[in-house]
Amino acid sequence: MSPLTWSRAAVEALDAEAVRASMPREPISPYQAAGRLAAALGTPNEDGQAPVVATYAVERLIALGGRHPAGSPRDS
């Protein structure tokens, strides 16, 4: 397993409230959401490095959930 891959146990041990608190109430871009999620998980995205939380992953979460990361519909 890659060091950038989270195990099921690591994901289940996450502090869901810390992740929720990292998200603002105003709409933000998937890029910004990825950065905030990575920071909330304790593994911030670093410039010049492969992202820990990719924009693509956030876009997939939006598509699957139909909601913008800030809780607003994406097209608002």
C-alpha cells in the first residue's frame, strides 16, 4: 500500500467533526476544499508534491452526493 493511501482503519478513526469544521459555510472551489480536507486530516497538500486529497476526489464526492463541499448546491 502506498504511504499516500489511507487504510480503512485510518479512515474510520478520523475525527468527523474536525473534517466538518474545516469546511466553510460559503461556497468554495473543489481545489480549496481538497486543501482544507487534507489539512483537517493532518496531511496537508504541499506545493510541488502529489496532493494527499486531490481535486478529482472532491469533485467525485460532490458528484456522488450532489452537494457542494460547503453544503450549497454546486451551481449556486
